[in-house]
Amino acid sequence: MSAVTYAEPPGPRPEIPPAGGDVTEGAVRIGDTARRRLGPDAPLREAGRERPAAALDAALTAP
């Protein structure tokens, strides 16, 4: 089984807001992907991806 890595095409791509409906504020479509702004918990989520065990320990000991 081979791993597939997504690579952004070169050059600037326009940000296209969703047409409507119940969408997250600040969400945009850029090329083939949908993106949204980082939230206040982004550093914690990133730490969880990098070190899952450490993030779990921090979550369990948080007040």
C-alpha cells in the first residue's frame, strides 16, 4: 500500500465563501479544499497530533 500526499497546486488561489446555509463563520473554499480559521484551542489540538500521550495526560490533569 502506498501513501498519498496532497500537494497544493502552485500559484495563488482565490478564497470562495460558501454559498449559504449553516456554515462555520470564516470558512472558505480554496481550490479543492475547505478551510476555516484557527480557534482558541488550536495549539492544544496540534500538540495532540504531535504527541497524543502527552496531550491526554495534560487533558486529564487540567482543572
